Amino acid sequence: MAENVIPHFQNDPGVEQIRIGAKEFMCVGARPPFDHPHVFLDMGDESEVVCPYCSTHYVLDSSLDPHDAVPSECEFKEAAA
């Protein structure tokens, strides 16, 4: 299975802030089946954005790879079939 082209992040740990390496990404809330609608978020000229569904505060960290997050538990990876 191909990896997501657009980075996806989730907030199972329930942290207030997630540092990520991408300005454009998808927030899925928590892992399925407890996810919210998967929303595309774009920071634009800013370096942070808040998800309108789960209120997770995402902050750009340009030292990270686009698919990486801190904490790393917030990186959303598809389960192997």
C-alpha cells in the first residue's frame, strides 16, 4: 500500500499541541473508529493552525520531515492489511 502523499496526523494522546513538519496536512482527530471528518488544514503564511473539529493546536517545526510529528504517537500511519 502506498504511503499517504499528504501527511496525516491524529491526537489519540490528547495533547494540546503537536509539532509537525508540514504546512499542509490532514487532521483525523483520533484513530478510527473515534476519528472526526478528515479535514485538510493549510497554515498559509502562518506557522500554526487549530483544527476546527478537535481543537488540536498544530505548530510548524521546519526541522521535522513533513510526515513527522512530536510527539511521534501523533503520526497517522495506515494499518497494514
